[in-house]
Amino acid sequence: MLESPVGRHYNRRSISEYNRPYEIDLCLYFYLTHHRDPQMKVRAGIEVSSQSDIGCLRQNNEDSFGYWEPDDDGEFLRKGRLAVVADGMGGYEGGQEASRIAVERMIAGYRDFGGDDPREALVQALQSAHEEIRKYSFAHAELRGMGTTCTAIAIVKGQDGPSGEGAQYGLLFYVHVGDTRLYLVREGKITRITRDHSYVERLIEAGMITQEQADVHPQRNILTSAVGTNPDLFMDAPEQPVPLCPEDVLVICSDGLWGQVRDAEILNAVKNKSPEQAGRELIELARQRGGPDNITVQILRLR
């Protein structure tokens, strides 16, 4: 199912045992490298940075991320590159496990898909992740209610560009559940590609509140769709891919980042910096503003 239903709400904050604020004198700033084989070849044509920080109030990191490319060049032409970010919910262990399973199943499902349709590969992989999380939660009663957001992209080479000179232009396919966001930065402008599956997003779309009101709304953390929480999975998976151009920048980030850093600040950070430098700057900015949640960002710059 590809459209989010009305009336199913999941409050990621209220079910976390770390919902209450508390002070920490010093938060260690660290980066994780989940789910990426250090021996994996990252081909020319892209710069990739994947960074995650625990934030200033949490005692564990419930975010996970992954990046994958096939080893085989022929397979690479069919499947391209995969990147995924998941933000778990469900308390100390549940959120960690849900996001971990989502990333691992997304990579395995996309990798093992036998067809030639990247969109269908993403859809089936996310459905597999959903079913695996539910199976895990039923096997561990203390983790019932665990779930996660998940935003995964595939960048696959398209046809020759309009110049007729053989330049390859990429195509962006994606699947999305929850409020982890995907942005496209192009020619000095930033565009949010995904829509949040959240209560306040629906209020915005209905014209009932403004974006500024949504930013401080007391129910801004309520999700209307999540992976693993309900028998049916409702995802966004557009039929048509987004055409990409050289020097485009893609940013995938959890709400621990975009909840503290404005879109214009994300744009400013990635414009003239390497993905690694931009990621560090954005995470530090979110931490300076309190870092109330885990902060994860993947930045991919096409060359």
C-alpha cells in the first residue's frame, strides 16, 4: 500500500523511556559507520558522507544508516547506489533494533532483488523490513510497539543527456515512511522531496496551520505511518524517478537534524563544502541548539 491512511498515529517520543529532559555536563561527539563494508568499492562520480551523533539528551543512538554499491560493474549499471536512513522508536532497545533491522533488510532486499526495476526493488525491500520488524517484536514481548521511520534512495544511471554527447544523467528512485527527510540541492536552491507522515504535516496540507506553527506544535512528533508498527505498511514510492544532474546534492536526515536546523541552513552548509565538512557543520549546529534527539545525516554529491 502506497498511501498513508487517516487516523493511525504513532508518538515516537511518548513511548521512549528517554522522554524526560535531563542535563549532561559533556556530550561526546562521535560518528558511526553502520552497515558499510570498509572493503566496498565506492565508484567515481559521487562523494558520500554518512554521519550520526547521539545528541545531547539521549543515552543511546536509535538511528541507523547504510550505503551500498554492487561489487560487479554489470550489476552496478542495473542497481546503482543505495543509501538509507532510519530513525527508530520504542524505547531504549526497541528503537535501536527497529532501525537496525530496517537498514539491514533494505540493503539485503535491494541487493538480492532479481529484476530490473529499482522502484520495485525498493518497495519489496521495505516491505520485507516491515515484516521482519513485526516478527521480531512479536518474538520479544518487551519490544512490542517498536518501529522506525525509513527513507531509502537508489541512484541509477539514466540515458544520455540532452546534449547528445554521451553524458550520463542519474535517476533518483526512493521509498519513504515517517518523517526522515530527503532534500535535493541544485543550483543554489533546496527542495524537500519527501513529505512527512505526521499529524502536523496533515494540518499544514489542510491549511489549518502554517509551517511556523507546526515547528512548535505540541503534537509535532506524532507520526501517521511507521515501519513495523501496524499490520499494513503505507509508504510513498513514486512511479516516476527524479532526474538528476551533475553537482546535485542529496541530503537524507533524521528529525534530530531538521528539527533544529532550517532548510536554508542545510543549503548554506552543503553549497561550497565537502559532504564530510557539511555533515560535521550541520550536526554541530543541531547540538548547539540543544541536540534533544539523535542526529543523523547522509550527504551525497554527484560529480
